Amino acid sequence: MHQKWTNWLVFALLSIVWGSSFILMKEGLKAFTPYQVASLRMLFAGLVLLPFAIKAFRKIPKDKMGIVIVSGLVGNFIPAYLFCIAETRIDSALAGILNSLTPLFTILVGVIFYKTQTTTVKILGILIGFIGLTFLLLTGKNMHFDNLSYASLVLIATIMYGINVHTVGRNLKAIGSIQIASVAFSFLILPSAAILFFTGFFDYNFKDPMVIHSILSSAILGMVGTSMASILFYYLVKQAGILFGSMVTYGIPIVAVVWGLIYGESLAPLQVVCLGVILLGVYIVNRGHLNFIPFLKQKSPQS
């Protein structure tokens, strides 16, 4: 019973932490460029996980090190920049909602590129999710072509998340998740620092309250929203299973929307409905059946 409550506590904490990432990006962008915010995020995440990486280097086979680096680039580095660039033109709440499409793209990437077997029900879930996405973009306030193109950056990031899941699952099964994350992020420290240097980050007035605010937002984003959240997620999956861990997908956009409303972002009722449609599609994909709909319950072989 104690472990069950612990799992739910970690679930709630993880939903809040990851769901808050989108508004933290917005706060970081108040003083810095998207490239600087993303670089600070990767830099702080790498520094926090560096102690774990020192031990992990010895345990990862040399022939797998390249895949670990690619995983860090595809699954974290590039998406971090895509999200920050996107949030220069779209609300943080919308970014959080679009992020909830990650499970759908993971299945889709598996089917298209890795020839993964799927079911008719999961395909239906994907279709439902994308119907929700279509109406979400159509109903978005001021969602002209320029904003739509920036929203597509988030979709590209979620596709990269899907590619990373399959890359890790197929090539790094024997390596611990924290080992992969710590080594991958440690490799991102130098390129992140280089980008900060060449974009003029060190020329800012670090006594300026807004600069300090944006640094703190980006630091929390990296240390808590990226590195510590990854450790919490691995713990949750290990203790409660993959299915329970995947439920975080439902909590993240809700938290992101709440933060968006608190910070003055507007959200139309129809957009909330679209979020519900997307999460329904994610639920069907995760569950793989339609037993929650009485007249579509699957019959057992004995019936």
C-alpha cells in the first residue's frame, strides 16, 4: 500500500514538473533567444547528471557509445531548440497540448520506419488523435500560416522523440536508462556551452533582474524539468510498470494548460475539447483495446 501511494505521488510530481517545462521556456525567453534558453537547459541538465555519467562511461560498450550520443541529440538536444523556437510564436499551453501527441508519433514511426506490427484499434487511436490535432490547429487563435509553421516545429520534436524511443529500445536494451541519459547529456555540455558563447550570452548584464529571472527559469528547466524528471520517470516505470508510467502523458498537457491560463494565455473551450480528443486517441493507443466502450468490448475466446 505504501508503494502504491509513493507511485501516485511520483506520478503527480512528474506531471507537474514536465507540465511546467513549457511555461519555464516562456519565462526564459523573456531575456534570452530560444537558442540560449535551450542551451542553458541542456547545459544544466548535463551538469546535474555528470556524476552519474562518470560511472556510466565504464559500463557502456564502446560500440554503443555512438548510439548513445545520437540518442542524446535526437531525443533531447534538437527537440529542446525546436520547442524554444516554437514558443517564440505560440503559447506554452499549445506547446504542451501538442507534446501529448508523442505516443501517437511513437507508434506511427514504428509502423512506417521499423515495420512494427500494430492493431486496427491502435490505428483508430492514431486517427482519433490526429483528428483532434487538426481541429486544434484550425481553432487556434491567430493561427495563421506563420504560427502554424512554428507549431509544426513541436510536431517535428515529438516525431524525434518517437524515433529516439525506437532507437533506444532496439539498440540499447541491455544498458540502464539512467546510464544512457547521464552519458548522453554529458556529451551535450560542450556544444551547449559553445552555442551560449557564440550567441553572446556572456555579454548580458547579469545584474539585470530580468536576466537573472530568465537564467533561473532555464536552470530549473534543465536541472528539474529535464535531468531530475528523467530519473523520476525511470523510477516510476521500474516500480509501477510502463503502462502506469505512460499515464504521465495525460497529466502533462493539463498542467501546461493551467500554467498558461495563470500567465494570461487564452484557451478557447473548443481547444479543450480538442485536447480531450487527442488524449482519447492516446488512451486507445496505450490500452490497445476498446473495452471502455460497452458495445465495442472484445469478446473472449470462450464467449
